Amino acid sequence: MNQDQGRRHHEAGPPLTLSGQAKTFDALAMYAFVVLGLPDGMIGTAWPAVRGGFHAPLEDLGIVLLVSTFGAIASSSVAGVLLGRLGIRRMIMLAGSIAALGAVGIIVSPVLWAFVLSGTGIGVAAGFLDSSVNTAVALANRNRLLNMLHGCYGIGTTIGPLVITAALLAGSWRPGYGVLLAVELVMVGGWWLAGRRLEARAVEGTPMGETPTTAVPAEQVPAENVPIGSAAPERALSRSRLVVTVALGLVVFMVYTGFEVSAGQWEPSFDRGPLHMGTGPTGLATFGYWGALTLARFALAAPRRPLSQAGIVRWGCIVALGGAALVWWRPSSVAALVGLVVIGGALAGIFPALVALTPSRVGEEMARHVIGWQIGAAGIGGSAISAAFGAIFQHYGLREFGPALVVMALVVLVGAVVLEHAAPAQLAP
């Protein structure tokens, strides 16, 4: 430990377990992830009305998601650097401010291109928020908090369809994005009021009940105006092995997120089309998908004993494949909806588990950058694969929804197995 690191460690003090700072950090971070999930849950439900108002074809939903992802990719790629300079609090405040501006643009957008450009701001904000908080918590080895955060993201995606459904029943989808604007401003205000008290030891603390020994030294956790320090020396890795592991990880994040997002975003159109469901039932059915995703994440955060992250990934992929097969088979509308709920629950733990495994696969120092790249790859997959789904459905119909989900489930399963075996043996969990 060098002199500067020693000074920071001394100033930060010992890890806190039930401190007010740690509790405040956890509460604000979980609220931020609820806000992060809201727009992802809103757009799919809003799209039938949005495209009707703008006279856009069905497949343009993919374009909307793809364009917004460009901003997320750019912000995720530099999030690691900015996190070290600005700290978590300022990163989240920056993200919330940008997203609020994007929500305003969406509310007043007179034409589709204005809607799309405004959504880019929300994508930029998502990249900053998602990458910075995931990186900080993963490097602190707080896997239970990581699942809680992604469970809170699920709360946002679950509430999103209900917000839009209520707005549609009231006459327009636009007030739904007014709700998004309000919660973004509340998030910014909450982190501003918390002030500089949220230092590195707020991330170190373990109020969620995690084992205190999992905390990392303060100099290894990005905090307010504290650069990300150097991690302890890692065991040497083959450069080619590391490159392969990082590349495979990016691919897995891309296809997994494409699967998760496409299932949730295209379910409303599938429900309204082949299943012949009305606006209200469609909103509730979409609520079921995102709700299963959310409840399962909180369930994975409940056990105090560590769970096998690799096992969560493997079994999640297998069960999701079964759910996708049920949607394809579709002996009845109810069976198809049950299959989608199964997919949501099965996918719940995969993303946070993949993030948690990253430091052990590539080393902590490399993980500070790789996690941000993974978030960017996830954004690419979520938009590009959803856009590909749109092109398929435009030409072949929404009845191909089930087969498309089965293909994606198989690709994710194979990719996860290959990544598990490609992880450097000396760092594998």
C-alpha cells in the first residue's frame, strides 16, 4: 500500500456494518435502480400508442431502442474513468439530470425523431448509473446488495407498464413520462441532500446482512472525489486467455440482455396481436413478466449464506429455455403467459451473477473497466436484438415470438457454458 493509499485508508476508518452512512447509501442506490428500470418497462407498453400517434411501423420500436443505446454505449465506456474522478454520488446526480432532460423531450416531442433523440438522453443516463453502481458494489464483493439493486431495477420495470397503462386509460401515454421526470428529480435531490457524507465506507458497510469480511479496503472502492486505487496484485494471467474471457463475457452480456429486453418489450405487442388481449389485461400480463424478474431477484438476495453465482447462471438459462419452449408451444393463451412469467423468474439472477463473477474472472483491476464495457455490451444487445425481433415480426408476424425466444435462450445457455469454461482457472470461483 503506497503512502496516498495508506492515508486514504486511515481517513476512511474501519469498515462499518450497520452505519447510517451505509444504510443511506443502500437506500439511495436501490431507489436509483428503481428509477433506472422505469423507462425500460414503459416503452414496450407505450409503443402501440406511440407508433399509432406518430404513424410509425411496428419495427420502429427496435430503432428507438437502438438509437438510445448509442448514448448508453458511449457513457458506459467512460463510466469507469469518470467514476474515479467524480465519485458515486455525483455520477448518479449527473445521470438523473440527463435522464430528466430526456423525459422532458419525450413529453413534448411532436414527431417520432424528437421522441427518439430524447430517448438517447435516457440511454446516456442509464449507462452512467448502471455502470458506476455495478462496478462499485461488485468490487466491494457485496453480492446480496447486487441482487437487491437488480431486484429494484425489476421493481422499476414492473411499475413501468402500470404507469403507462394508467396514462393510456386516462387518454395519453405522455403523462406517464411526466411520472418518470418526477422520480428522476427526486433521485437527484436525494443524492444532493445526502451530500459528501457518502464516502467509500458507505459502500464498504454491510447493512444488508452480508458477511463483514467481504468488504474491501476503502482505497479500492470509488467514492466521492476519491480516485479508484490500485487493487492488490493479481496472479498473472495469459494475455490471450484474458482477451478471450473478456470478449466472451461481452458477447454473453449482449445476448442475455437482448433476450431479457426483447421478451419484455415485445410481450405487449404479442399479447395484443396473437393473444387478442385488451389494453388492461396486456398491462397486467407485462407486469407479470417484470414482476417475476423482480421477485426472484429479491429471493436470491434473501439467503445469508453465499450462493453459487455460476450455478445461478447455469440453472437460470436452463429454466428460461423451458419457459421459452412453452411460449412457442402455446397450447393456450394462459400457457403462453405462464411461459413468459417463467422466463422472467429464470432470468432474474443471471445479470447480477455475471457482474459478480467478473472480478474473479478477469481480476479486480481489470474489472474496474470491464464491468462498464459489459454494461455497454448489454445495451447493444438489448436494442440490436430487439430491433432484429422487430424486423422478423414485421415480415413474418408476431407468431414467431415463441421461436425467437427459444433461439435466444439456447444462445444464452451455450454462451454461458462456454464462458464458464473459458474463465482463467486460477481466478475462477
